[in-house]
Amino acid sequence: MTEYFVPTKPSKTEFTEKRSTFIGHVWPVETEAEARARVEEMKKKYHDARHNCWCYLLRDGPVRYSDDGEPQGTAGQPMLAVFQKEGVTNVCCVATRYFGGVLLGAGGLVRAYTQSAKDALDAAGISVVRRWVELAVDCPYSFLERVKLACAAQGGAVGEIEYAAAVTVRALLPEGGVEAFQAQMTELSAGGIRAVELGEVFRPVPVER
């Protein structure tokens, strides 16, 4: 089954290292044009910064990076390595540096740009994109947490939740976990709760890593 990991949402982080300020941005992107547009957007926004280093990698597409004037190999490649290590694709990252007057040296630059990319990815979160079986579970409010736990136990995730007289949970399960989840719902409720299969969806779902 095909699955891959992407950033959950855009993010921005910032830290200071020896008076230099590093601003990290991460975005989920689908095309090279979108990634390049993000890079250009940051170059314009932070036009007064010393460096706007960047990288992006696309699933089944190009991988690009730039040190933007920093010593070769100290910025773009270390940033790219963060996403490759985490297996994250369809991502664009820009790390902006406002120089503080103190040289960091090659090793210091590698650490700083790595941290900028990692902090921004941590803030964005990671989602897995794969095919899920979607099920609807109508249950009393008192059963909601048990439904969530049962879903997680089968490697699934909770999608939308509708709150009315009772609760309707949209549970997303990998194919191999559907029958066990349905059986657990029946067992927990002595047959009073059913997990009704709605069909398949292909979508990103946040994961804990």
C-alpha cells in the first residue's frame, strides 16, 4: 500500500544564535511552482536579511536547495537532510538569517540551519497520506473516549466528530484493522454500537512520531 509523509500545516519558528536571528518556515506543497513561489515570497518579505536559504523536495519530483551565499554545504543541504531523515516529502523550507556580527563557522552554521529546519518541521507536524477505510460510529458521549482508544489501537485515526443528541465519530482505519475495530465496538457496547463502513478515502492524517 502506498503511503508517504507530508507536513501537516504551514509553520514559522525563530531562534537566536550568537546574535544571529534564524527564522524558519515550512509549507506543504504539491508542485515545484508552488515551492518556488514560497521561496520568492520569503525573499521579498525578508529582503533586508543577509541570507534566505531554502530547500524543497517533491514526491516523484525534483529536489532542490540553496545556500544563498552561505559557505557551500552549510545551509541548504543540512536543511534538506532534516526532511530526508524524517521521510517527509512535498515540503518547502526557507531559513532566513539576520546576521548578528559574530561568525558561527561552518559547523555552527550547519547546526543552526539544521535546527531552523527541524524546529519548523516540529511546529508544522507530520501527516501520513494513505488510503483509509472510513467508518461511522454513532455512540453516547460516555463512549467517545473508548472509541478513540479503540481506533488508535488498530493504527487508525479519528476524523470528523459530530456532536448532537449522541456523537457520530468518523473513524479512519487501515484495511487490516477494520474487522477488529468493528468487533471491539460490538463487544464494548454489548451489541449496541455498530461501526458502519462508508467507503475508502485517500487523505493526510496527523501522526505521532
